[in-house]
Amino acid sequence: MKKLIIIFLIHIFSFNSAYSLDEILPSLKEGGKIIFIRHALAPGNGDPENFDLNDCSTQRNLNQRGIEQSKFIGNIFNKNQIKIKDVFSSEWCRCKDTAKFAFKYYQTFSALNSFYDIRFEANEAKQIIQLKEFINQWNGKDNIIFVTHFVVISSMLNIGTSSGEIVITDKNLNIIGSIDTL
């Protein structure tokens, strides 16, 4: 655990964001932030050919390090007393598991699903529109968390993320900062 904390601090201090570490946490504590989290470490790339959304055994899943990373993500919010209104997750098992190990509770939201695989790439435009409409209707008072995939975060924010990376934005999707948890 000490190693993860040291790595976390190194990444925070080296991140070139609009806010310093001292500013990111108070910003989260004041609420009204959208927090995108890429699912924790799940070795591999994409999903197997026999992928079935309703069967986790056919999907790429978190390894032990990914489970520990998910718990570490939850600890960031708990130890810093960052209030969360809702946690939404992609329907993919690696996202649901990240949300479960980090926050205990979550709801699935299909707009957060991956469209990386050729079988799902046609869903991108519809999902992004749905996610933006959801954000526009959100009251913006409390923090909201989206546990999702690289491709969704990239399409929404035009940035790349590492496994377990936390990206904080305002309601207009202006990036406030990022926390790399690897």
C-alpha cells in the first residue's frame, strides 16, 4: 500500500494540469464535478471474440493489481471526504468491478459502454450524444462518477487515459485535473 501511495503522489506532482494537488482536492470537495474513471488494470487489449456482455468469464477482467487499484481509488475519495452523489458504470464487467471495489454501489449506464471493438463502433455517436444529454440534464450540485473505457473518455474529452486514471471536469467538460493511480 505504501508503494501505491508513493506512486500516486509522484504522479500527482508530475501531472501538468490546470490545478495543483492542493487545488484538485478542494475542487472535488466543493462538489459539482464530473469524474471520469477509466476502469482499473485488466491486462490485454479489447475483448475476446466470444465476448458476451452477460457473462464475465468471456470478458477481459481486472487482475489482482486492478482490484487493489480499484480499492485505492475508493480510498482517495473516502480519506479525503469527497462526497459523491451517484456512480455510473459501463455494463462491461471490468468497469462494474472497478466501481464495486472502489465505491461499493453503482448503476450501469449503457452510454458508458465501450465501442472499441468493431462490433460496437457504430454505437459511438449515439452513446456520446446520450452521455452529453445526461450531463446537460444533471443538476451539477454534487459530484458524479462515470466508470468507463479509454475510448469513451477519449471521445468525450479528447485525451488518453491509463488504467484507473481519474479525470475531473466541470459541467462544461473543462478538465480540472487528473489523478493517475497506477
